[in-house]
Amino acid sequence: MARIAFSENEERFIRRQVEAGNYADEGDVVSAGLRILQELEDAREKWLLEEIPARFEELRADPQSGVSLGTAFADLDARHHSGLAQKK
């Protein structure tokens, strides 16, 4: 098996997970992380290959069901500022 180098912070995190009893050993921690990464990648691929094309077809069939670019950016800006305010 390939050897993997971890940063000190990553090694501490892995050790804490094992010491807390969340995982049997370091390999289990890494395997859990890889499973989560795989789930995220699978969801991203589904979004890109299925959900976006389906929504695009809906918008082509009924352009009025969409929002303007200005509205979309205003909504994103408001969400961003709201998130920043919550972090303070």
C-alpha cells in the first residue's frame, strides 16, 4: 500500500478520532474520510449530469420560471453577507 504523508494537524486529528473511540485505528479514519469524499463526488456528478440538464430543459420550456441574473446575484450577495454576519 502507498504511504501517505499527513500534516501535523491532520495527524493530530486522526489520533484524536482514534483516542476518542470513534474509530478502531488510523486506517479506519482515513477510510471514513475517503467514503465521505466519494459521496460528495457522486453527488456532484449527479448534480452536473442529471439535475443541471433537467433544470436547463425546464427553463428552455418555460423561460418565465427562471430568475434574472441580477436577482440571482443579489440573492447570493445577501446569503454571503448573512453568513459573514453569523460568523462574527
